[in-house]
Amino acid sequence: MTENRHSSLNLTNEDVLSMYETMLLARKIDERMWLLNRAGKIPFVISCQGQEAAQVGAAFALNRKEDYVLPYYRDMGVVLAFGMTAKELMLSAFAKAEDPNSGGRQMPGHFGQKKNRIVTGSSPVTTQVPHAVGIALAGRMEKKNLVTFVTFGEGSSNQGDFHEGANFAAVHKLPVIFMCENNKYAISVPYEMQVACDKISDRAIGYGMPGETVDGNDPLEVFRAVKDAADRGRRGEGPTLIEAISYRLTPHSSDDDDRSYREQDEVAEAKKNDPILKFASYLKNLNILTDSIEKEMVERIMQLVNEATEYAEAAPYADPEHALKYVYAE
């Protein structure tokens, strides 16, 4: 008999079904983008596959009407949960004029949408961390009760931006949640070649903040950790470092051949721990996800993905002279 773990987190059956649907939507959009890339229709994919549970579990633990998220390039699950649509993500992939992130200027994965408080990132990794700290400071100065949530890979946790951001947030007790999505590889460099400590969360004590490592394949475990961190932040108790352990099920990007640095047996073994399959199993064992509900959900998602693909492919590109907009004063 499967234990109902979500009720003790004040999550309803509808909540966990919505979490699962968001995870599945992220996966299906991502899979479609790989097909489009291989067909030569879109230039680049940087994948969320294997990390959807951490992303969606975290997003559901935040106040999606008030909090700010500063996602890193894999965070499709986060931005979908915060209100970005499949169509908008596809417009970005096709680099069309209507792309809400950058009007087709930036590569996919540079999420930004003002109305949903998704703060744009830039290509140098980890630059979003000090931005999250600055927004938390601004929120405090304006007497707002918001939390900022920022994500990065374990490779990024070695950058100066992470250390400076973590130190400043801890000294000033700012409501920042730092979540490291540890997928075991910084492009081709395995974890043990990146850091000497056992866990990224071990670094928290050096800044005077709590640190916790959780199973990133379990959205409920990530939800609990992020909810606790958000509550701490709102009480004025400062930042938290969370490390969500997952595994990158795809190459680093569509330009990467991961066969050169990891055994494919390792990837096959990791797929047995696929967070989407695990969460589906949990929901089915509690009879929350039935065959008919699942069938309707998959049909609904695939209709969204198909419509998004068709719309984005047919949408116009920006006019060439538009490239100079926002570069020079007008």
C-alpha cells in the first residue's frame, strides 16, 4: 500500500495531478524540440529531461502571484508552472518575432517574462544569482513579502557569482532560495572532478545559512524543502541553499555528444529512475491517476504541443532592422 505523502504537505489530489501534468508537458515540449532540431527546423535545444520533478516541485512551493524566479537554461518546468505557455516556448525555439523572452534575439533557454516575474538570464552561467539577491533586497526595501528563487547547475556553484550572491544574502538575511540542480555533469565534467566536498549543500555552513540535499527525482520532497525555505525567508530568517540531486537524461545540448564522456549504460540505468515514471507510479498506486485521466491528459498535452509547433513555425520572423532595436538610444 502506497503511503499518501502529499496530504501532509497540504497538497490536494488536484494539486499533485497538476504537478504531474506540468512535468509531462515540459517533457513533451522538450521531446518535440529535439525532433525539430534534428529535422533542421530549430537551431538549438538545451534539455530539461530528468529534472522536471525538481523544477515543478519547487515552483509549486512558491507564491506564483508574488515571488520572483530567476531560472537557469534548463528550467522549462519552472517557467511553465509560473505561467509561460507551450506556444511561447516554441516561439522562442523558432526565434520568431513574437517570442516573449527576447523577440527571437537570444538562444532558447534564456527565459524572461515580466508579467509572470520570470527574470531573464544571460548566457554566462550563474549571473542570475546576484540578480536574485538584488531583487530580494529591493523587495525588502519596498516592504514586500516576496521570496526570490534562483536555480543553477552544480558546475555553476563554483563560479564567483554564486559565492558573492550567497555571502551577501546571508549577511543581510535576504529571502533568497538558492537551488542547485545537480545533474552530475557540468557539460562533460563529472561531479567528482568539479568539487571536493561530498554535497553542494555542505557549502551553506560557510555562509551561515541552512543547506539541504534532497532527491531531485521526487517532486514532493523538493516541494517540502522549498516551502520550508520560503517560509524561513518570509519570516526574515534569511536564505537557504537546496541541492536537488537528479540526472541529465540527454546530452548537455543538441550540439553535444555525451558518448565521449559517459557510458551509455549509466544513462540507461538512470532512466529507470525517471522522475516522470516514478511520480506517475505514486499517483497510480493511490488511484489518483487513472487510465482514463492519463489518456485525457496526454491527449490535451499533445494537442497543446502540436498547436504550439504549428503556430510558431508559421509565425513571422522579426524585420531585419529590428536587430538594432534596444542596442542604440532612439
